[in-house]
Amino acid sequence: MIDPGDIHEGMTVKDREGRKLGTVSNVGDTHFELGQGSPARRDYMVHFHRVERVQGREVYLAAAPTTPPPED
């Protein structure tokens, strides 16, 4: 698990493959807000458990969990 204190406003947020998703626009107790666009057109709340790693000024998110198809 990452240390939430390592995440700060203005950091770049990327997916596992390194594609830029946006920037950290605000940091809360259990999550941060991911802003997209400039000025931000849309903000998303991202819980800290979705963070795979923090590397320098970049936050990498883990892949979103997938739900297996229902069995017949």
C-alpha cells in the first residue's frame, strides 16, 4: 500500500501503461481528485487503494477490477 502523504496536488496521474489520465487537483483523507483538461472539465474521485505506485511526480493507478461474466 502507498503512503497517502506521497500524493500532492499537481502530480501527473497515469494508467499502468504510462498513459496520462490527468493531474491531482485535490487530496482528501481517503482519496484524491483527478482533474482532466485545463481548466479541468471533469474531476474524478480516486481512492488511495487504486494507486499502484508513486514514482517521482507521477501517480500510477492499478487496473480497474473486472467483474467476471455470470455463469449460466
